[in-house]
Amino acid sequence: MDAPLYHVSHTCHNCRQTDYFETTRREAAFELVNPSMYDKVPCTACGNTEYHVWGFSMCELERDLFIEWSQNTNLYFLSQDEDLIIAEEKYLDDILFILDNNIGLPNKRIILLSALFVLIYDSLRGDEQNKKLSEKVIAELKKRPHLIAEARNSNGYIYPYISDIVLPLINNS
Ligand SMILES: [Zn+2]
């Protein structure tokens, strides 16, 4: 059975068959469907209803999903460490869009800010391309002093081991 683009799945404890259940893109992005919902659905190969693995499809995050997430405290990209999940160069424009347009809730703003700090921190080591990325994010923050002030006031939400390294870089570059 081919997996639908967005899905949850379970794998049979008895015969290891994996069955997939289609979800919407939005349900996949915010993990709104719990695979255990399908625990009563028998394995399509052997009819067993005991499963040993549950799975989710990953979903590429796009601006509409960022906007909806930023305005709803009940939505999560993953149940934890959202700042680490979205700390990627491909999401930089979406993160800045939400921050610049003031459309996100305060507790979501701090996650976005933390993601920018993580992005800088993670890019400090490694090759030229990584260094360029950290310089790029630092430059974006320097254009927005209010965001740096907001980050300073995050009351430890941004890990101190990260902000202790990143804040001096922003101030001195
Ligand atoms: Zn089975």
C-alpha cells in the first residue's frame, strides 16, 4: 500500500504490515490526528488489532501554516522543541514576516525569536555557507533592535547558553 502524502500509520504487532490513514495537510502540520484513533481498525493483512509502531508523515511548513500557528495557542508544529524544528534557513522569511507584521501571539513570538537565535548558534560552526547564514540572520536582527530587546527579556525562554554566545555577536558585528 502506498502512503498518502499526508497520513498517520500503524504497524501490526503480529505481521508487521503498515496501514496508512490519510489526513489533510493542516492535520499533518499540527499533528491533529492521533494514530491511536485507528487502534480499533484491524490490520488489513491479518486482521490483528495490536500495533507496535505508530507513525506520522512530515509536512513542509509554509506561510499560511505559520500564520495560523502564530495566532492559536492550541496549535503546535510538534509537541515540543518547536523553536528547534523551525530553526531552518528555509523558514527565515516566514519567521520574520510574522514578527515584522505583529500578527503572532506573545508566546509564539518568543518561539520565533528563539528559533532565530538557534539558527545563528547552529550556523557558527561548520563551513563558509554556515557562516554566511549566521551573518545573514545577525544582519536581519541588527535591522530590528526591538527584537533584540525582546529576546533579552525572554526570561530564560531562549536558552542562556545560546543567548550568551549570540547576543555579543549581534552587538559586536
Ligand atoms: Zn497484521
